[in-house]
Amino acid sequence: MNDVEKIFHCRECGFCCHGDTTVSLDEKDVERLVAFLKMPLDEIKKRYLRQSGNVIQMKIVEGHCIFYNEGCTIHPGKPWRCGQWPLHPAILKDRANFETIKESCPGILKKVSYEEFCQTMSNLSDDVKY
């Protein structure tokens, strides 16, 4: 078991897919989508993405990411920020934030304390893929 698995295991429940916005995509995210969906970039942009200036995001449909349908439909090709959630450094700054996210995210193991979560996160290298 690696360090991440001691504190988190994604359940693909979709909680993090709901809201009024989605993560911003970088160039590699877009390339990953093209490869995963096996569609031309122009079609992907037209059907699934929205762009405001230089910011590219996935569209929101009925209060959730366009790729959410009883779970992530692009899980193997999802953006890196989606893969990072909820193991984000910002969760370490506030115990109340951690507890709120832990309560709503079934992927964070319930037995994990805030201190254990912070210690494990601090031990992880930036190049670990969550």
C-alpha cells in the first residue's frame, strides 16, 4: 500500500464533479482528452469545452461537469487537477476545511485524522500521481 492509499481511495462518486465551475485545463489535459475520446480537437472543443480568454474548462450541464453521468465517464483521461482532488495542498491549511471535505468525500478514509492526513501529504512528492 502506498502513502496515498493510506488516506484516500477515489470512489468515482462524482461529488467533486458538481458545482458551477470545473477545473481549468492545461495543454496536456486537452491532449489527454483528445487521445481518450478519440475525437478531433475541434469537435471536443465544440461539444465539451468552454473557453474564456486563455482559460479552457469543461462545460457544466445540469449542475455538474459534462463528463459526469453517475460517475466520471472520462476517468482514465481526466484532467490532472481532477486526479489531484481532494489531495490538494489547500486542504492542509485549515482543519475545518479538511473536516468538511472529509465528510463529503467518501474517498478520504474516515479513520484518518487531520494530523495523519497532513503528515502523509507532506511526505508525498509532487510527482506522485493520485
